[in-house]
Amino acid sequence: MENFVVSARKYRPITFDSVVGQSHITTTLKNAIRNHHLAQAFLFCGPRGVGKTTCARILAKTINCLNLTPEIEPCNQCDSCRAFSENASLNITELDAASNNSVDDIRSLIDQVRYPPQFGKRKVYIIDEVHMLSTAAFNAFLKTLEEPPSYAIFILATTEKHKIIPTILSRCQIFDFNRIQIKDISDHLAAIAQKEGIETDIEALHIISQKADGGLRDALSLFDLNVTFAAGNRLTYKQVIDNLHILDYDYYFQITDALLQENLSEAMLIFDEIQRKGFDGHNFIIGLCDHFRNLLVCRDNATIRLLEVADNIKQKYLAQSTIASTSFLLTAMNIGNECDLHYKSSKHQKFHVELCLMKLANVKSAISLPKMMEEALKKKMTT
């Protein structure tokens, strides 16, 4: 039986052009290599799973490639590229600062820097999770980081830039990685699914992309999990929400319709069904507030682009937003937010959510009451 390789490793980018959602980083690095403007130290910072270590490895590989392409991409065929692919390159050293964070570890690294490369152009030192270094280790590293030998380049990677001392920051060229957009993650997952011969629903990939919170590695892990869970080579929306225990969009559309019709009984029955399926009341309220927010952005053509859902779900939002007034949505979001803030401190949490639904079911009447009173007053004055 063949050993399974997770998608995050199997499809790890090996060129700058294959990096997802970080074009501002890859373009700058390629131009630096093309124009021979490489700094002696880089700091890659950003959330987990967005490509920091991947870009560091591609940069190290590209710098040492013997047959660099005109597009500033490694050829992946020369001796240097092959040695890198086999983890046998003597010019590239990776250090995990989470487990090698003492002064002695940094002194050992500094000793290695003194020796020039035996072949190739540069020696590259990648230090991952650099914020884990002790203050003494940072101070021991300062001089070498500021004035390394001409052949040495340091690439530091971290998820917590604020923990790095200012004297280190001032010696590095800083690159801030972005969270990857949901559409970019979804498109990347669709391409991988096609290569693996897996049929997928667009809605399923969107749900996985949203759950990943901007991290491609998390998205690929969730993708592998759901493919394993799914029957056969097809990944459906229903399978994904069942496996990830996510509340279906339809529940929010149904309960909003009930609230707009001031049908409290229907709204409470839907919430009871949701709880019977094992969903937490707090998550339900958070999701309902998000639903109201999505309806609000759909009411203006300028803000529709803020709605990050699949196209068929977007059409449902557009349809429901035409019957939900701005006043209703703003009031509903305010009531839902109050419920969210006080949920954990409530002694009777189910009743707390039900009380929120009772208020929401009477929002339309509360909004129209002042207008009705004003009209009644005008009518009385005219008579």
C-alpha cells in the first residue's frame, strides 16, 4: 500500500508563480533577484499557513539555481535544484527556533556562517518561528545579521512580529504576508481536486475556504479530511457541512423569513430543530448576525462584492435582501449582538436565545409603530 502524502506537502509550491495569493511578495522578490538588489536579511511575517516558509525555500532555491530561467524561476533540473529537492543541499540551512532558541544554538549557527559555500553562489539560512528566540539569543545574533559575509543571506519567518526586538527588525527587509482570499483558496482547491480526479461542489469548496480563515495549509488539511469522509470520488456541500458540523445556510434563510413575517412560533421551532441537531446556541446567534450583515451588504450594489459565498448562495441573499428593510437589518444586528455579548454570562442560555428571537419577531411592528402613531395624530388633528 502506497504511503499517503497530505495535499499540503504534495502540492507545496516550487516556483514563485505557483504561490497562491501573495503576488505582492513574489513580484518584489523576483525583481530583487533580477536587479541584484537582494538584502542580507529578510523577515517574512504573517498568519499561519499563508506561504512564509514556502517562499523562503523558493527564494533560497532560486538564488542558488545554476540555470535560472528568464522569468526568474528555478530550473528544477540543475545539480543545485536537485540537491534542494532531495534535502541534500549544503547551501541551505533550516533552523526551527521553537526548539533551538538558546544562545548556544545561535553561536553554532554563526560558526557555520564563517565557511563559504563549496559550490553555488550563496548560503541561505532559514530560521522559522524566529520570535521564539530568547532575548540573549537575539542579541548574540545582531552583529552577524547586520554585517554577514557577502555570500550569506538570512530569511527569518514568524507569525508574531510584535515579539521580535526592534534591533532585529531594523536589520531586516520586512515582508508582510496577507491572509489568502476565499476565492483564491477555492480556486486552488478546485485545481487540486481536478488533478486528483475528485468531483466537487463549488459550495463545498467555499465552505472549506471560509473555515480555513485565510490559511491555505488549513484549507488543504480540511480538504483531505473531507475527501476521506466523502463516499467515492465526489465531495458535496451536504457532506462538508455534516463533517465539519456547520449549520446549513438554509436554516438562516428560513428563520429570517419567519422573523420578517413576524411568525415567532416558526422561528422558535426552527431554533429547536437546530439545537436537536447538536448545534450550539452561541454559534447560531453569531451565524444569524453574519446572515443579517450579508443581507445588508446585498442591498447596495457597491458592497455586494463584500459577500464571499458561492454564486447560487449569493442569489438567495440578493432575493431575501429585497424584502428585508435596512431598518429591520440594523435593529436585528443590534439585538443579535447584544445576545452574543451576554450569552456566556446567562444562567439560562436557551431562553436567552429565545428571548432574542422574540424581540426579532417584533422588530417590524416596533419600527412601524411610531409611523402609525404619527399618522393617527395627524388624522386626529385634521378632524
